[in-house]
Amino acid sequence: MSGEGQAIVLVHGTPLNRRSWRGVVDLIAGQGRTVTYDVRGHGSAEATPLPSSYSRLAADLERVLDAIGVERAHVVGHSFGGQIVARFAHEHPERLASVMTVCSRLTPYPPFAAAAAAVGEGRMGEIGEAAIARWFSGRDCAALRYARDCLARADPLAFATALRMISTFDAGETLSSLPVPLLIIAASRDAIVTAPELRSRAAAARTGSFVLVPEAGHMLPLEDPTTLAELLRDVITRPASRSDSNAGSRF
């Protein structure tokens, strides 16, 4: 945890860890207390099995807020982390100051069930390399090397569990009636989490806004932390009034 003031909790995706937010955290220094943590089965929490329950992971997020003595926080989730945040928003709306999901599927993606099965069959390397190619389009960079290292260190059981969970996750009406600002972010080169799906979810939400970040892929916190930091600053400094809801794409 760093900084003082309003709390900003950042939840990473799979198979990453809290380090994936380092660039964003550095850029929003001074905006509040930033909190990152490792989701079960990832990073320093690798020894703790990943449960196949978003509710249990949402309960972990609640415990994080309790541990730092915060009643309400801005919660941000990337990919799998965004789904955790969506479930948390559904179960604990009173603990929210705002919600941001980043390249997170909000409807089921059945192909990931087959990917989970392949990991369970010992094909972690094959599935991992396919993910790297999809995330980075073959461009070698520090972000790619970090993601490949995370895959190499990942617990196959945790990764397969996360993929199965993603394959069936459906936010449904979870986000449609949130009483706080909701920002749903997509990336133009993300082949799995597509802009039309997320745009429609934002439009259906009473407090929803949508942003499409151009020339960026699924690993947005790693590829373009500057844009994410700008968007987050906009959300956390926004007045309580939601007259700008459903504002549409900014980019």
C-alpha cells in the first residue's frame, strides 16, 4: 500500500500478479492510497489454492478493505480481476466509490473451457504460448517477457481453474444498477474481450461509461499504463453527480 487519502484497490488478471499494476501505481502517486495484492493461486499467494468461486474471491477483496480500515474504495480489475471486481460490486455495493473493469469479459467465453482442459492434460506450454501470441502479436517487449515469466511460474491447476471460471462468467445485471461511477474499458486489439460487447454493457448500466483504447491489446496495464492512469484519475476526481453517465467512447 502506498500514499494517503482515498483508497484505490487494483486487482490483477491471470496468470499475472500484483506487479502488473506497477506502472499504473507509479503514475497515480499522490491520488490516494493505492493497494495491490496477489489473488489466491498467484504470485506470493501461489500456495493458497484458487477456489472456483468468484464469491470467495470477492470476500478476499472485502477482507483487504477491512485490513486497511477502509469503508469505501475505488476498485479496478484487469481481465480475471475485473470479474472478481464485478462480483464484489454485486455483493458489496456499499463498499464502492467507483468501479473500473479493464479488458474483462462480462459474458461467457466457452473456448476457455477447452483451454483449461488442455492445461489439465499437461499442455500448459502450448496454451501459454498461444496466449502470448494473442496478447502481444509477436512484439518482443518488457511486458511480454514479464507475462511469459508469469506463465512459466504459474500453477497449472490455478491457471486451469481461472480459465474455467472465465469460460462461464456472466455479469448479467450485476453492473446495471450500480449507484457509483462505472467505467468499462476495452482495447482495440483485444481479440477475446471485444468492444461491442463491453460497449453494450456500459450503455445498459445506469452509471456506465465506456472507453475504447486504440492500438492496445489485452494486457493494457502493461502496454499503456499512462492511459489507464489518466482514466483512473478522471474517475476518482469526478464529482458524485452522474449527469455524465453513459458518456460513450472517449477514444
